[in-house]
Amino acid sequence: MAIYMDKAQPSVWKAAEQLSAAITQAAQEVGLPDTESELLKVRASQLNGCAFCLDLHAREARAVGIPQQKLDLIPAWRESTAFTAREVAMLSIAEAATVLPLTPASRTELAAAQAVLGDDAFAVAEWIATAINMFNRISILSHHPVRPRDAEGKVIR
């Protein structure tokens, strides 16, 4: 039986939440919109196969205004024209930080992302990617369940 890491070690979980809050604050300070952050989180969660985080961040992405069509196209972002240059930069960072080790292609994409975002936003985006990868692993190892939801997103009991 899996142990919920967050429940078994609440002080460590609290530190993880504080790290996440610090990264969110840094994102606001450098002007990274929630839409860009959520795209990154959705893509990393897809790549990691984290159902709990994917469910959470897809809902949050819709809540901050990302259209469903764009969410549907994330797995094919390189073949789509639906994403802005900044969104492509965020998706590039998500993939590079999630699918390690870095390759020549991912290094090229990271350099392009840095050119689009600028150094400060790029660094914060890498922090966002690092954090969501950590949270994906916590949820996967803890077997956090995805609860069924209705059309409005409310948990069905």
C-alpha cells in the first residue's frame, strides 16, 4: 500500500508548499502569466504520466482562460500554430526539464526559450518546471487519486 508522502511527513510537505509559493511569487514578479505557467505544468504532468497533477492543472489552465482546444493540442505543440512564441518557450522548458538528460535539440530549444523570455523569466520558468516535476513524483509515488468530477468540475461523491 502506498503512503501519502504529504501526509506521512507534513513538515516536508509544508516546505514543498513554501517552495511552490516562492516560485509563484517570483513568476508574478517577472511577469509570467498564469496561462504560461499552467501550460508548462500540464505538459510536464503529461510527460510524467501524473494523472493527479494533470487533472489539477488542466482544470486550473481552463480556469485562467486557456481554451480547451489549446489544451488538446499540447501533445502536438511542435506541429501546431496555436501557440505563441512565449507559450512555445514554456513548453520547450517543460520538456527539457522533464525528459532528461538534455540533448542537443533540447539545448537548442532552451536557448531559443531564453531568447524569447529573457533571463529572469527563463530562470523562473525553469523553477516552475523543476517544482512540477517534484510534485508529479510525489503524487505518483503516493498514488494520489483522481476524483470523478461533473461538468462544472465539482467532485462527484
